[in-house]
Amino acid sequence: MTYQAPLQDMLFVLEDLCDLSTLATLPGLEEASPETVAAILDEAAKFAGQVLAPLNWTGDQAGLGFADGAVTTPPGWKEAYATLVDMGWNSPTAAPDHGGMGLPAVVNACIQEMFNGANTAFQLCPLLTQGAIEAISHYASDDLKATYLDHLVAGRWTGTMNLTEPQAGSDLAAIRSKAVPQGDHYLISGQKIFITYGDHDMAENIVHLVLARLPDAPAGVKGISLFVVPKFLVNADGSLGAMNDLRCVSIEHKLGIHASPTCTLAFGDNGGATGYLVGAPHQGLPYMFAMMNSARLGVGLQGIGIGEHAGQVAATYAAGRKQGGAPGVEGSVAIAQHPDVRRMLGLIKARTQAARILAYRAAAAQDIASRCPDPSVAARAQRRLDLLIPVVKGWSTETGNLSASLGVQVHGGMGYIEETGAAQHLRDARITTIYEGTTGIQALDLVGRKVIRDNGTALAELVEDIRASRTRLCAAPGADFAALAAMLAQVIETLEAAGDWLLASARQNAQLPAAAASALLELFGICLGGWAMADAALAAAARQARGDAGTLPGRQMRLAAFYRTQVFPQAQALRVMATEGAETVLALTPEDLGAVA
Ligand SMILES: Cc1cc2nc3c(=O)[nH]c(=O)nc-3n(C[C@H](O)[C@H](O)[C@H](O)COP(=O)(O)OP(=O)(O)OC[C@H]3O[C@@H](n4cnc5c(N)ncnc54)[C@H](O)[C@@H]3O)c2cc1C
């Protein structure tokens, strides 16, 4: 059940496919030279493998304690958290003037993949804190920044996101929590459910970011405001004061991430919890949407990290477990030698690497969008980021689930038994396609906001880049590159056809794109994964040409060929499902679907 961060693959993607050296010329990122980044990632990999990974299984088995409204984390978690913050891993991208490392988002993507891969239940706490830091840095007043930011960046305090209520999950327009003005603050009341790390014992204070409605709020999504609501009130001198009027009512018993507290929080049982408005009234949802790119990228990286970990455990087991024979071999052989087991491990490896490349490219686009001095380059990068995010979140987490399921299958019966750890990966991966917007919601975002509303502009720019990759492949010698170039010709044709179909069908019947959305999200993932793997093969060949005699280039080229024949052909079926199948989805009646009265 060990985990080793795939440093070699990560550095290859960073340097050869995300052009880290050029990113390090952006204002504020000058320190992030490839050498410095390699040293930082080396340290992060040690922390992931030596501290977080051993707690993954023990935390899952021990679970959480809950008594008198207080959550206790499993043995070893407080100490691991203290080490995390001591080493500065709590918020790697936070600005240095608030005590952060100021690392590029693309480097943070590697760190988040490692830490989530090692121990998702643990890493959710820093992930949520990073979201709170981002919200306060971008939208809060200077006073709120001065009170909260340094503590959050240092990890003395942690953050949460309080969106969900019993009647408001995917549909945040239904939020009912209230905020009533009271002098220089607001009184917050209402119930929030499923709040990750809503209570715990690893930090001195918890800063809840809460969506609620002001008394004069318009109905629906335009009437939601964002508030900072600390667990312990903060005195004028910065010291901690009384407990706020909020409490953790219960924690959920869940399928996976057993060591991550999922809390029901009651605000204002005794008149109202003290809260402070972030930014302008009624702007809560736009602020949340602006932060969503980072949060969704973070959850996509969870899918990649868990998939990687599941693949490592499965490959290790397959190398040791002997069953059956093989031609020309006396006695039984390791199951890794059987072609079907190799196929399963290959699927995990190839899809995980494709998803990794896409996710890191999205993070690189985030760096360019937020830092490039040329406004047109920054705007194009922002469009790229916006287009990629639903694919990264949706496809990477679906890939994580597939990988964890294949990991169980590789283990045979032992995969179904908890001790191997394979089952935990499957249980932990399952939430990643649900929170931070389900795969269905990502799919609607992709087709609705990112393609139709954008009139296909960002998609056309992306296709331009894929065309450039294809041109480079056509110029490369050999049948392997010709085959990858042919795959990219199909990718281009498929994405253009999907975009045209979406724009035309949206004019005809708005329900058609919704019915096709999930198939299109998977289609985009598989096509863009093909593009990523083809680029990886080219970059690997270039490494070989520069004299790299290691195992990485050959592996990347074999995985790209495997992806082309074992993953990419699904694109054709998905295209039919989306474009020819949408009407059949809409034709199903409630009686056809078998709800029990
Ligand atoms: C372990 C865990 C941790 C969580 N952490 C947090 C947290 O920290 N903070 C927080 O605020 N929330 C958190 N959540 C809540 C999570 O974000 C929601 O569960 C999620 O957004 C889905 O909402 P829902 O559960 O109400 O499902 P629903 O919205 O009821 O969705 C049910 C199904 O219907 C589909 N569906 C819903 N609406 C549409 C639509 N318009 N079109 C197509 N399909 C649709 C969905 O895709 C899904 O398949 C957490 C949940 C869990 C289980």
C-alpha cells in the first residue's frame, strides 16, 4: 500500500508539455526555475510518500471521533498537519507577502496530485483552505484580509466552503440561509450540510465561507451573498475570543474518505452567528464561480492522484501474484504477464497520464491568464482554462473511478478484501465525481457555458493548437507518428463536428445539448487525451534525439500507441451516442424508468 509520487512523469509533463521555463518568465514566477521546481517537488514527494501515504489506510480504518459537537481526527493526523504547515505546503500558490510560497499553479498541480494521491481524506483540509484564501484575497475588504489571510496561509486556521443545504445541492438558487445586518457585521442563521472539515482538531480556528441571503435579496441566484463566519470570534488585537453561534450537529457515515469530516453545521441557534460580508452584496455566486476553476482543478487532480495510487498498488500486486502459465514458461507466472492484466494496467496508466497532461495544461493556462502582461494572450489563456476545467474535473474523476475499479479487478478476489487497500481507492474515488459539481453538471457547463454561449470561440482556438500538433506529427518520421497524426485528424474532425452539432441543436431544441452533454464530456476527454498523448510521444522522441537513454521516452511512446488503439476508438461510439442518441434520451417517459411509488 505504498505510494511513490510519479516524479519523472510529472517533471516530463511540466518541462516538455507545459513549457515550465517560459512560464517562469511571467511576472512573479521568476524563482520557479526548472531546477528549483525539481527540488521542491522532490521534497513534496517525500512528504507524500513518507508521511501522508502511511496514514491513508490507518485513517480510513480508525475513522473520526465525534462528541459534544467536536470532531477528532484519527491518530497521527494532527502531527501530519503540523508538519505540512511547518514545511509551507498548506497553500503553495499564496502570495509571499502573506507568507505563501508564490509557486505557479502548474507546480501546485503536481503537489496537489501527490498529496491527494497519497491521502485524499487528509488533503481535503488544505484544499478547502486554499479556496478560502483565494476568496478572501480576491474579494474581501482590506480589514478582512488583514484579520484572516496570514493565519490561513500559515495554516494556523483552516477554511471551509458552506454552499450546500438540504434543498440546495446542484441548484444553489434554492439557498435559504439568512444574513441580517447588525452594526458592522451580520447575523447568520440556517443549516448547511455536507461541509468538509466543518469541524476538526488540527488547527486553532476554522474560517467558514458561507453563502446566505440578505433580507432585501432578490430571489434565485442573483440574491446570494458571501460571508466570512469564524468558528471562534477574533478580538480587535487579533487574539481568539468566544465561540461563535454555530455548532457541528453531526458528521456523516460515508462510503469513503472516512477520515474527512463531512459536517452538518447549524448557524445562529442563539440569535445569529457573527459574519462579515465578503465583497459586494448579492455577488456570492459570481465570486464562487470565479473560484470554481481552482476548486474543480483541485478535485480533478484528486481523481488523477487516486488513479495513480490505485495503478501503483495494482501493478505491484500483479508483479507478485502467480497464477496460470504462459507459452514457453514452466510453472505459473506472475499475473502481470497475462495480456488481459497488462491491458488493465495499461488503461490505468495511459488514461491517468492523459488526464495529468490535460490538468497541468489547464493549470499552466491559469498562470498565463493571471500573470501575462499581454492582455490578448491572457484572455486567450483564460478562455482555454474555462473550456478545459469541466473536462479536467469531469473526465479526470471518471478516470480515477475507472482506474480504482480496474485496480480492484487486477487484484481478483483480494481486491474486494479491504486489506489490500484497492477497495479503499474505489470507495475514496467515488465522491470525486459528485462534489464540486457532479459529472452531469460539468457536462452541462461544458456544452452550455463553454461551447454554446461562447459560440465555439474557445473550442476553435483549441482545435487550432491540435492542428499544429498534427502538423508536427506529420513531419516526424515513421509509421507510429503517422498513426498518431491520423488519430489527431479524427480528433479535429470529431471536435469540430461536435461543436457544430451543439450550436445547431441548441437553436432547434435546448434539451438536445443537455441530453447529449455527458457523452460529449467523455468524448472531449478522450479526444483531448489523445491530443495530449500524441504531444507526449513527440516530446519523448525529442528527448531520445537529445540523448535521453532512460526508460521514460520509450514508455511514453508505447503508452501513446496503446491509447490510440485501446482508448481513442471509444470516441466514435460516443459521437453517435451524443448526436444520434440525444432524441432517444428525451423520448424516455417516467414510466419507462421504473420509479417505485
Ligand atoms: C463527502 C461530501 C463532501 C462534500 N463537501 C461539501 C462542502 O465542503 N461544501 C459544500 O457546500 N458542499 C459539499 N458537498 C455537497 C456536494 O457538493 C453536493 O452533494 C453536490 O453538489 C450534489 O448536490 P446534491 O447532493 O444535492 O445532489 P443533487 O443536486 O440532488 O443531484 C442528484 C443527481 O441529479 C443530477 N442533477 C441535478 N441537477 C441537475 C441538472 N440541472 N441537470 C442534470 N442533472 C442534474 C446530478 O448530476 C446528480 O446525478 C459534499 C458532499 C459530500 C457527499
